[in-house]
Amino acid sequence: MSPPPTAKIEGKHAIFITKENFNQINRIKSENCESWALKLNFDKPIKKSIENLVYKMFKDFEIIDQKLEKEKIEDSGFVTQISFNDFKGNSKFKTLRNTGMYQISLDIKIEVSNSSKSITNDISSSMNWEKNIFLNCNLQSGAVKSGQKALENLIEKIYETTYESIFQIKR
């Protein structure tokens, strides 16, 4: 997935992308639509999408292995540190009458900080999918489509929020 069009941000920025695995919780309340076969893993797609966004968004940056203490951000030559943490997702599937209903939500926490200020943003993106259980209903296929759209929306929100937070911190 390619990131949205971006304006390059000046200055050197430290980028931290958590190594923790994406935590996906599936709540399946029906066996219709081959729901037993549902397998989603957003760990690589979300981290790769964020990495692609970072490359398009910043002129000068360094991806770091661990978060820096606030005092060390400027001492290390960075204007800001942007931390991407707490990746998680929730999905629910149930049937109501003859309709299979699926909802997915992707969440992330972004912290933008320098030595004196810090802004934390909780960002979420949700999508729904519905299908008549008698008309070629396949949850895996529907979940992938809605998950991809939720991820696209999440990356767009990450860009907007990160850009605004950096601007607020640098003022």
C-alpha cells in the first residue's frame, strides 16, 4: 500500500517503530461464511506502511531501535522523536437473520516529542463488511478487503496527525 501524497518535513527526526507484535483479537460468534478459516495478520503490513510513509514524509530521519529519553532527543541532534506504539486490532463477526456482519478496527498510539513537549495521539480506523450468508459469503475475503481499507484510512490519519503534532511541537 502506498502512502498518501506528503509534504516533506524539514529537520532531523528520530523514528521509533515498536518491535512488539500487532495484537489482533477476533471475536467470532457465528460459523457462517467459513468464519472458522479467518486468518489475518496486520503486523508486517502496518509496520511496512508506516515505514513507507516515513520515507515519503521526512527529508532527514533515523529509524532508532529504542525510544530516547526526552533529554536525549536534542542532545542526539534530533528536532523530534516520533514513536509508533501499541498496535492492536479488534474484529467481530456475527450473523443477524441471513446477513453475516463483520467489523474491524485498527488502533495505534503515536507520540511526538522533543525535550520540552510531548503530544500523544490515539488513532483508530474501522470498516464494516456485510454479506448475505447464502450468496457466496466468505469471511476471509471480506475481512481482507475491509482490513486493507481500514489500513489505508489509518495510514492517512497517521500522516495528518503526525504532521500536525510536529508542527505544534516545533512552534
